[in-house]
Amino acid sequence: MLERIQRIALARILSDLIEADFIVEEDEMEAFDKIKNEKDFNITISMLTEAKTKTFAEAISILQTIRDEEKKKIIKEKMYEMSLSDGTCVPLEALQIMAVTYALEGKGQVFSIPSGSSFIENMKVLYIENEDNTETDAYIRNHYRAISNEFRLAGFSFVYIPQIVDDYKQLRGDYLWKVIKYMIPSLEDNKVEKIQYDLCSMTTSRFSHDLLYKKMGINMLTSKPAFLFKIGESAVADKSGADDMERNMFSNFLLVPINNDDVSSENERNTILDRVVNLMDSYRKMVSGKLIIENQPLSKKFLYYGFHRSLFDLIAYGKERENYKLVINLSNKEKPVVLRPIDTTPSNVVEYENDLVVDLNTQPYALYILMVPVGGINLS
């Protein structure tokens, strides 16, 4: 039998699968009751309640600790059983099964972030890397249409940042400037120019660092070139709430690294395009519903939908997330305990402009000092 925390994680995963198509079927409820009452799982009401407070990524992290045979049972039997209980496996259900499979088999990584900082729609696949001018990037650019078509035939929209930037570059400078000023009328001219510059110069590596990491909170800064799938949304109960009716929405992503050892030779059998074909073929085998294929028209106009909108909103409206460390300075009687942004530098020897003062009375201050190890604690 799985441990209690593992059964809680399983309940979270199955709950997401039930709600993936935005319809809770009677057959799905019966299938869930059958699974949760099985001897090996025995998921109680209290476990289900606690499961609602976990994110999809937290549940995956917990399930990675179970034995391989149990992982196979969960993926091959229970998730498929649940997804097909209503007679069909829709795209978002298949995508969640793919995410669980890749994460539990060590072939991918899952992230859950507050939906308010996401800006990215479901069924989007982004090419991600942390360097410029790589062989992998050259391969993606040279085979963009073929790769994009393979994803599109499976119902996904493939996002290659340089391609989006090229669309913005084709707009007249005064036209783009006027649109930005119209979208945010109160914006100062220098900030309008900054947004215009970012839209027309963004690279994949800058996108990964400045937008994915700093604004969305997805830390894949050490990852090799990869595909990032937006796999859906989850409602997570607020742990501090009086009951599980207070919920927050989280966006879930799957990061699948690209093994780029062979991209220098197009004659190799296992190219990136081959892997995309195999990945999408295995995905389509799970889907029993219809796949919706969208065609985006070519245009030299300002597009405010799809990923063009996502990129604009991330640059213009996204807030950077600060990482802090707890700093104790007993010689400073006015600010003995502060939260200091890790990436900031001092304006002078004594003061830091961006310090957040931890305003406590003497006794809590003393408790802080006793509890905190030398060097401070990193907070985010």
C-alpha cells in the first residue's frame, strides 16, 4: 500500500484528470470512487481534502518517491481507467497523462505557478534555451515549418520566440509605438520605447531568464534546450482558508529536454523533428476525441491574441518576482532585521534602498535571531 502522503498526491492527480475537460461526468465519479476505495489506495475524505491543497507539481514530486512498479500501475492502469471512464480521452486529459508519465519516468519536469503570472494559454509548446546561437536553435529555425506542422496536427500551437519577434519587426515603428501607447495611455515615452525594443529584440535565452524566470517563476535556467508545454490549470484550496471553498488557480507546465547530440547532422535517424513526430504520435494515440487544428493568418498588423498577446502582456504587464534573504544587523537599531533582494546592490556602504523592514517587537526579534542561522535565509 502507498504511504498516506503518496495517496494524497494520487488523489490530487486524479482530481486534475477529472476536471481537465471542464466537465465532471457521473462515470468519472464512479471510476474515482472505485479507485479510492481499493485496498492499495484507500483514499479517505480527509486525504481528498488535503489533496485539494496540493499543486499538480507538488503531487508529482511526492509520487516520484514511489517504486517503479507502483508508478507503472498508476500511469498505465489508474490514469487511463479514469480518463476513459466517460468513453473518451480529450486532449487536455491526454496531455496530463503525458506530463505524469514523463515526470515519473525522469524524462521531464513539471511546474505549477499562480495563474495570475502565467499569461500563456493551454496547448502551447514553447522552444526554450538559455544560450544564443546554439546548434539546436539553428536546427529549430531551419526546420521551423515542419516542426510547427507536426505540433499543429496534434492540436498544439508551437512557439518559437524569434518567429514572434520577426512579426513585430515587420510593423512600422510609429505604428507599434502608437499601439503600445494606446494600450497603456499613462505610460511614459521612455517606457513605451522600452516595451517596443523588447518586443522587437527578444531572444529565446532572454525570454527564458527575463520573462519565464523573473516574471512567471519557472526556473529552468540550468536546463538544456527543451520544449515547454502548457498542460492546463488546477484549482488549489487555500490552506489558510476556513474550508476548501477558498481556492486559487495554478497553471501547470511540462518541460521536456531536447537531447541535441545529433542536431549537427540532418542525416542522423533521430533528429529533433523525428523526436517531435514520435512524441506527437504517442500523444495522438491516447486522444479519442477530435483534435482542433488552428491556422493563424499571416499579417503585418498588431496581433493581440495567441502567443503574440502572451508576449506583449508578459513584457508590458508582468511583475518581476524578487528573491530575498533575511539579514540581521544588530548594530542598526532602527532596522535590525530586514528582507533584502538578493540581486540588488547597495546605494551606499550603510543602506540598501530596497530593504523591507521586518517590524517586530523586542521579543520576536530575539526569537528570530535565535532561530536564523548565520548568513540569512533565502525567501521568495
